[in-house]
Amino acid sequence: MAYIITDACIYCGACEPECPVDAISPGDGKYVIDASKCIDCGACANVCPVDAPQPE
């Protein structure tokens, strides 16, 4: 199951470089995760200061 980034995202960018499969990219006011690339590793959730990435 892929992760999603919730509206709690503060657009800090901490998650993007942590993704080992480059599934995270800037979106409209928050980062977004490409579910087809996400490997459900949780690396993004481990560095997010506001717990925006959550399992879908």
C-alpha cells in the first residue's frame, strides 16, 4: 500500500530527498507521492516534522 501526503504538509521539502525511488514531487501547496512508484518504506514519514505522510 502506498503512502499519501495529507493536507498537514507544510511544504518544507524534507521528504523529497529521502525517497529512495523518487516518488515524491512538489505539488500545488503540498508534496505529492506517485502511488505507482511508492514502495511503502516510510522513509518520508520518518523525516516529516508534521507527520503528513500517512499510509493510504
